[in-house]
Amino acid sequence: MTKPSTTPDKRTLVDRALDRIKNNRVAAALIILCIGLGALASLTDSLKKLHQVLPAPSKVAVDGQWKSEPFEPYGSGKQTLVLEVKEVAEGGLAGFVRFYDSQGKPASPEFDIQGKRESNKVTLSFVGGLKRSPPSGGPLVPVPESFSGDLSGNDFKLVYERDGYTPIALVAHKVQP
């Protein structure tokens, strides 16, 4: 039989408690779990407070008329374009586009446009004018054209693309009624 040690334990109370926890895996796991839950609760509380302080992203109204600044599409002289857009379904867009010359006279017929919206990103497409296919001659074929870009307040920063041509960056402004 072993005799109990008569020398006093010179460890601190904290050291003795840590030794007992180290030897008891259940207690150690519970303490770690509680620390983790406390940290998670603190993080979620901080995120909620941050969310209340930051402004929510606003969805700019796309419905209405948009008129571009003058630009020169593919060597046809200065023109502006007018887009009439309406949101027809969640994310779906419809309307028309027409080009005007520098005197404000129509330079094209109205083309029906269709598109989609994801947040403040808009994509619109239409079948525009006709061109010869192939370039050496042949029948006239419709030309796919599109606009894509970002809405920001009363500005629509977009890229105009016509099949077979270099894209053109331009800005359209919302026409106030």
C-alpha cells in the first residue's frame, strides 16, 4: 500500500483546476463548445449591428425613357438613341429603341427590345437594320444588336453592340416626364 504524500501541493488553485479539466475530456469538450458558442453569438450580434448601419443597396427604377448622349455609331454620323423600357415580369424587360440624327429627326424605325435585369445590371437586345450577307453581295439579313450595362440613379452606363462591329460605350440619362 502506498502512503499518501505528505508534502503540500504548491500549485495554484488554477493549475489544479486545469489539471482536473485536462484529465476529464467531457469537461474539456464542454468548455470548448461554450467558448465557441459565445464567439459565434458575438459575431452574429456584430454582423446584425453592422447591417443596421450600412445602407441597403437600392434597386434603380428602369421603367421609363432613357436618352443617350450623342455618339457616332459605325461611321453614320452623330446620333442619339432613345430607349423606352418597362419591367414586364420579375427581371424581364420589354420596350423599344429608336435612333435620332443630330437634328433630332428619326434615323431608324422603332425596334422592339427585350431583355432582363439582375439587380442594377441590364441587358437588352433587338434585331436592328439589315445588311448584305455575305459582304460581297447576297440577300439582306437582319442584324442582332444589344445594350448592356449598369443603372446608377438617373444614368445608364451601357455598351452598344452590333453583330460584326466594335462595341461602343455610352451613357443614357433618364428622361423626366
